Amino acid sequence: MPDFIFKPQANVSLREKVTTDLREAILNGHLAPGARIKEMDIASQMGVSRGPIREAIRQLEREGLLVSHPYKETVVADLDLDEVRHLLIPVRFQIEWFVVGRYLGSMDEGFFAKLAAIADEMRDAAASGEKNRLIELDIRFHQTILELATERTVMLTWQSIVNQIRLHFTKNLPFYDLAHMETDHRALLDAFRTKDPGAIREAIVKHLEGDDNLLCFMRE
């Protein structure tokens, strides 16, 4: 392949590592919503130039985790009550209900076993107080449902909001009874097992729109 030259990988790897570290700091709550992102400070702490930091910031802006104000500053994104109640929750409901409507017949014992295994992990994570693990298990539970679909739009829509979901969970979970995470998802699993669309719809609505999902706003 004489006419082909691979691009150098060192900078790409560094950019990805910086992006991952910054993303995890946000999603783990180390950088709270509204916190200012200071390029020079982060570059100094990481021992890198400001270039990879700027690239990471642009990527995390695209993911909805950071917000940059022209000629001002970049801050960690936040979600207010109206965004969660009238945008995030309805979008989550619509994509899950779409999958239920089209793929109810594909929900077999193998599918139920996957969800049950995740609920088991939730029980263990709650018992040991692993909040960040609980967030990822919650994400995995719902993503497992969506993975039944073959339509690309389902996962593209999910991927466009999943980090906002993580942000909201990070903000809400300190006020939430961790043990309820398992029981809430087992109730959803029980509804899926009935194969009754009405029961499933009611369970999804209760799961997504319950006051437990809005505790962080009730404490403000």
C-alpha cells in the first residue's frame, strides 16, 4: 500500500484519554452542574497542553455534558425541572414504548434473564452503596430493552440523550433510596413478563414519571 499513510496515533490517544477523564469527572459528580471548566488548570493537573483539553471540551459539548458561552466561559451542563419533565422523560417514554409496540413478541426468557441479572447486580450495588455503578446498571437495563429494535433511529435517539440521563441520575441519586432501584426495575420486568401492553405501558409511565425521579428538584 505505497500510497497509503496511517495518521499518527499519539495525539488521538491523548485526546481520547483526556476526554474520558473529563467525562468521568462530570458523570461521577466531581464536577458539579454549573462548575466552570478552566482549561489552564485542567491542562496543568493532567500534564498536557491546552490543545487536547479544547478538543475534549468540544466533544463533551456535542455530548451535551458541557455548555460554552461565547466570549465567556465553559461550564458543566445542568438540567432544570422543565427539561426533565417535558423533554427527557417524554423522549425516554416514546422510544421505549415504540420498542414495546414493535418487539413485544421478541421478549423471550433469554431477554427476561438479561434484565433479571441486571436487577441482581442492582441489589448488590445498592447494598454496597455503589451509586455510580447503579447509574450504569440503570442505563444498561433500559438499553437492553432498546437493543431489541433493529431501527437505527432508536439507538441514535438513545445515544443523543443518554449522557443527559446520566447527568440527571448523578444529581438525583443522592436523594434516592438506593434499595428502590432494584425493586423499581423488577416491577418493570414483571410487567414485561405479562406481555400485556396495557400493563407494560402503565409500568413504564410509573417508572419514568414517578416523583422519585424528581427528588433533586424537590430539595432545591
